[in-house]
Amino acid sequence: MPRLIKFIIYFFLFCVFFFFFLYWVFPYNLLKGRVEAVIQEQLGRSIEVSIDKIEPYYFTGVSISKLSLSMFSNGGSRSIIELQKVRGRISFFSLIFGSPRVNFFAKSGKGKIEGSMKQTDVGFDIKLKLDNFDISSVKWFSSFVGLDISGFISGDIDLSVDRSRFVKSKGKVNIKFKNLKVNPSNITISDIAIPVPEIIFSKAQNSQLRVEIDRGTATINELKFSEGDLEMNMTGKVFMSSVISNYRLNLSGSFSVSEKLAKDIPYLIMVENQKQQDGSYPLSITGRISSPLIKIGTFTLPF
């Protein structure tokens, strides 16, 4: 065998074993802190990222066990989301061309999220596809609102996020709800604690949310719940701000309740004269998201 060919073979074997060695003995425990810092940097300083364990995933990716995100609010940390397994892999060619793109997979219960995130000049583009994702993994509702929500969501989310000014972000959200319900909870509105009974919003996938985001406004083309204790159909706009508590609502529509829910919420008798001919109640929600003005017909709820 010619000496040149031998050198080429030896060099090739050296490269293979060298990269294989790096792949398996790389100090991923040290990498965990770096990954937490990068995710936190992308999402903002108010977000805290926690990873339980990190392992290699192919040559350009990592596999994360128990990823949780929290937000600092009112002097404390409140959980936003918890995921059992997250896998991410950066596209090698996207690094070469200077626009890094990460493909990822997240698991929650028996559901999953697949998607990609690409860095842009002002932030990042993110595309998500949800398949029976367990909404109980999203802790924001219980942490900030007090609602214990369970159920599953499927659909697509496509957003272009501006990190410095989120109000300049744009995109679309189209998701469907399955077996969505609120378990007995206590919510606080304007410092008033309100008990909430079990409410079934949806049993099948006929309930959905369709939103378009552009120029600081989230236009809700459809928010529909059906086949449950509370049937609702709402449309309107949410005017965004740099602070979530300053978001302003302008939503209108109608809702109807089952006999079971009517018994659990006896104070509905106060708005009985607002009922329309089809048995539904007109509903409007306006004002700041932190202190909304909720009206059933002409009756204003005393919050």
C-alpha cells in the first residue's frame, strides 16, 4: 500500500476517534450553566432558567431533562413552564452562514412540541407545532392568576419576536383545545379572592383560538369553547405593552352555561335579566389585564 494512502487512512481514523472521544467525554455538567445563560439571555433578564440534567444529542445537539422557566415578579420567582424532556440541535450550515437555527423537541406528558428557532437581527423567529401538549405544564396560569387548568392543545404557532421591544413582534397562533377544564381554584382580581368551581370548557377539539399579532396588537379572530359547562365565543383585540400588567383588553362576545355550572355559580341570578333569546349572555372585557372591566350585558361585575 502506498505510504500516502496510509497517511490519509491514519489521519481519517485519528479524526473519527478524536471527535468520538470529545463527544462522549465532553464536560456537559459545565455546559449546563452555559446553556441556562444562553436561554435566559434570549428570553430576557426577568426569566430564570433551571436544568436538571444535560446530555449529548447527536454531534451538534443536547438533550435536557426537566427544564423549567420562572419569572421574577413582585420580589419573588413564579413558575412559568415545566417540561420533562427537551432536545435541541443546531444546524451546522446555519452556523456557517451566520444565522444560527436550532431545531428542538419538547415532551410534556404524552404530548409534544416540535419546532425551530432562528436568530435574526432584532431577536428570533420561532415556529412551533403542538400535538396533544399537556397544558398543565404551563404554570403561568396558577402562578399569576391562580387557576388550576388541565387539558391538551394542538396546533401551530409562528412568531417573529423582537427582544428589545416585544410590541414590535408579529405572528400567528392557531390552536385547538381538548378536554380543557379549570379545576376548583381561587383567583384574585383587584385584591379580591374569588372561588372558582370546576368548569369544563371543551371535551372534543371543536374549541379553538386564532390570533394574529402585528404592530403591538394581538387580534383575536376567534376564541371559542364548546361542548362543556361554559360555552363561549369571543373576538377582539389585546393592545400590548412593555409590561404585561399594562396590556389592555377590548374583547366582546357571548357565553352560556350548563345547568350544573349555574347551580355552582348562584350569583348568576343577578344577571338573569341580561339573558338573550337564545339563552346566552352578552359579554365584554375591557381595560388593563391587571384590573379588567367585565360586563355581562349592561351589568358590570363588582371587581
